[in-house]
Amino acid sequence: METKQSIDHLMKEIVNHIEEKQGDETVVLNLQDISSMCDYFIISSASSERQLKSIADEIRDGLEEKNIFPNHVEGMREARWILLDYGDIVIHLFLKEDREYYGLETIWKDAPVVNIDTL
């Protein structure tokens, strides 16, 4: 099990990778008290499939440099909703219209939002 400090550091690094590729409206949800599937969701948007893939590649490449690999990846071919599962942290990258359609923030509205600036 990872420590809270190492998870916070990893989340901050992921958010930095998203920002590097101009991901929009990035939100971190704390699911620790409401779900057993993972501890955190990181959700972000992009305006094109190309940008979405670029964000996912930036995250994967940056973490692989530190020998951190995803348990599972979905959606790279379609590039409308890309999921990167890093165990305690699951990243959801959406095209803007798909993010609205699927509404993860609404589904998980009981999850506290983590202030990214305090990580």
C-alpha cells in the first residue's frame, strides 16, 4: 500500500502532465470513503482526439520513466474517453462532449473534490 504522501505526489505529477498538454477542467475526486475500486479519480478534458491521446501519452511516458506502469488502459484507439488505471488512482480523459454525456462528476457527486493546489 502506498503512503498518502506518495499518492499525493503521484497525483500532483499526473496533474502536471495533464497541464503540460493543456488538459481542461481537471478535477481530482477522493473516493476513499465511498468506493473500494480505487482511492482517487483524476478527470480532465481535451478538445480533440489528438490532444486527448497526447495527454494520455504524456502521462504514460512520464510515469514509465519512474517505472510506474498502468494496470489497465482503455480507449486509446477511439480516443473519446481514455482510462488509465494506476491502482489507487484512475485517470479519465474525455473529449469535452463525452465528459458532459457520461457525467462522472455527477455520478460521484458525493466524492470530495481535492484541491490540486494543496497536493
